Amino acid sequence: MADRTGRNEGANKDGGVNGMNGMNGMNGMESMDGTIGTGGMDGTKPYRFGFILGRFQPLHIGHEHMINAALAACDRVLVLVGSAQLQGTERNPFDAQFRMRLLRLVYGDRIEIAPLRDYSHEGDHSHDWGRYLLQAAKGYGEEQGFPALDLMIAGDDEERGHWFPGEAIAGIDHLVVPRIDIPISATRLREAIATGDRAYWEAYTNPVLYGEFEAIREALMKVEAYRR
């Protein structure tokens, strides 16, 4: 639930994730009861510490849409760069440091960034994986002296609520950011980069990164799948 200022007070009675829908231009959040909250009149935000998980292969404006939503909602935002141990494959061509560098170029010190290795393999969405993910986010916050984790942010095509046992997500709300707002995928973007379609890439990439096109393409073309 949320109090009148929008500050999170906890999870649903059944221990599940509170559904949080709506980020129309990041102007507000719609909770389960249909109320809208953007924080207090003094500029406070409804959540203290939230996290996002993504592979960012590579970073595009769809990812930024979610990160910006998180920044509008949370005092502190941790971006976990997933599958951090993978690189040089068709699905995961860029190494974690490269992906983190692009995030830092766009966001500077407005976000926290940390790598996260897969628990067992990329397709593992078991409760063990969910506990591992939450512990990574919580542990980072504890090391930095942040308030307790109270929000996770994801796209609406992801069933992340099923990753977690009820007791593990008590007190943590879930902000769902509609993917349809910006219909782009990193897969399609990688294809455009490989073929040298810079105009397509630029249409879905922050202008801050335009000067990185050659570096991104050079890294991508080291992968055999993209040299065909």
C-alpha cells in the first residue's frame, strides 16, 4: 500500500507484489486502487530505493524509458547489468564493462550500476534465482547505506512476479513500465548495427551515444554470427 504522500508501506496481504502500472511520460504512477502518486509537494519521491535488471545488449531508449521511470519514482536507483559473465555470443555480444560504460555515459552519477552474473544459466527463472536477484539488490543497498529496497521496475512483457516466493518480496512493490510505448528490441538494434544502418540505430539511441557507434559496431562485429 501507499500512504497519501505516495510513500510505500508494504506488500499485499497475501505477500505478493503490488501491481504498479502506468508511466505516461513519467508523470505519475497508477496503483492498484487507481490513485496517482508522484511524491509530496516538497519534491519527495514515493519510493526510497528501487532496482532494474537488464542485459542492455546494447542500451537503447526503451531501456532508458524504464530507467527514467525508476528515477522519477525512487530516491536511489540501482541498475543491475545481467548475464555479466557472458560476452561474444549472438545474444550477448558485449561484455559487462562495455555495457556499464554506455549506461554511465548517459546517466553519469544519477544511477548506481553493478554487474550481476546469472545464478545458474540465463534461462533460470526459479525461486532460487529470484532470491539471488533480490539478495544482490538488497546487498548492494546495504553496502552503500541505502534505505531498505522497496521497488523493482520491469517491462510489462516480463513475468517477474513469478520469480519470487511471497515471503521474499514482502514490502517490495512492482512498477510495470509498458514496452509498447517504445516498440524497440535490442535484437533488432543489433541487426541494424551489424548492417551499418546508423540511421535506424540513432532513431532508438540517446544522442549522447552517437559518437560511440563505431566502437559499438567494432565490438559487435567480433562475433561471428554478425559477420555473416
